[in-house]
Amino acid sequence: MLGVFSSSIISPPDELVAAGCRTPSPKTTSATLVNRFVDTNSSAVSVQVGDHVHLAYTHQSESLLTPRSFAVKDDIFCLFEGVLDNLGSLRQQYGLAKSANEVVLVIEAYKALRDRAPYPPSHVVGHLSGNFAFIVFDKSTSTLFVASDRNGKVPLYWGITADGHVAFSDNSDLLKGSCGKSLASFPQGCFLSTAVGELRCYQNPKNKITAVPANEEEIWGATFKVEGPAAVAATW
């Protein structure tokens, strides 16, 4: 899956900007990144949302254990990869039909956050059990919400393209070609909400998250880590 967002939606993280400056490396534009994804995946579906957002996904080469899905409801777009172990109980909690899958559930959970403000953002993902990563974009508020599971079983990476767009994908090789060293593994057990304005750990929302510069030989420009008790590294 792939989500690409201009700086009008999300400001490029300073840590990834700095990583790219420390070790300059080739990059491409966001348009080239999206085109490469579509061209290399015969079954790819690409959706442009306004002038500032591109979302794309494919079922090609997906794992049976972590399938990908996409849905749109009430101008909320969601890319989801993985499986929720407690989907059944969550369907009941949100009053959803038995046919509702994970991507529909996440949209409903996000709507609960948005419509019941001030509802703690960590609650959107804190009660999800399983292996997953997802990208939510709310067109009505231009809000981006991204999250990864506690164990990092579904890979998720983020980086900055040559034209300053922030890209998220489960394919590190895809992002490396467009983001160079402005690239990192998205920290497991964390979420990023542009409504909140920063990256947070949903188990310990008050714990600070820092970026440690990577060694020059690593493909990453930085590694994000959660400080304090039960700290979890962003790479494994």
C-alpha cells in the first residue's frame, strides 16, 4: 500500500529532513513514486484525493495472513493491511454488521474519535488487537491518521520525496528509491495524527519519541524510539 501527502496535509518530519541532509542520496518526486507503484503492480488501484493526496494499493504479492483492503465512507479514506483478532467484539461495540471487515471498522473507530472530541486519539488504536498497519485520510478536515500495531508484524515505512511530500508504504524498497536517506521504519505501537500534531505511542501517550541517527551503511536515515518504561524500538 502507498499513501503520499503534500506539505499542506503534513509537514515533513524534521528528523527525516535532517537524515537526508546528513547523507545526501538520490530522490524522485511524489508523482514518480506513485507512477512507479502503479507500473510495477499490474493490479494496482490508485486514487487521487484533491490536489494533495494520492492513495494506492494492490493485492499482488500480499500475504494471506495480512491482506490489504481499501474503503471510503463519508469522505474518510482508509488503507488497511493485516488482521484484527478482536474484530467480532469490535463489530458489536460499534454496532456494525457481521460482514464489516477491518477497514470498515477502522473508519468507524476514527469517526468516533472525530465526532466525540475531545476523545483521546490513542483510543482509536489502543483497543485494536492483532497485526496491522493503516492509513486514514479525512477529506472533510484534511486530517491524516496513521498507525502500526504493537509488535510491528505488518511493516510500515515513511519518508520524504524530492518535492517534499511525505510517503507511507509497506514496501521499503519502493520508498528508498524516492526518499533516499530521508527514510525510516514507522515506530511500532505508535500513531501519527495531524490533528494532534505529533507522533505518539498509544500505550504510553506521554512518553517522548526520539529519532536516533542511523549508521551511514544502514538504509534508514533514522530510527524512532519510544523513551521511558516499556520502550519499543522502531526497527527489529
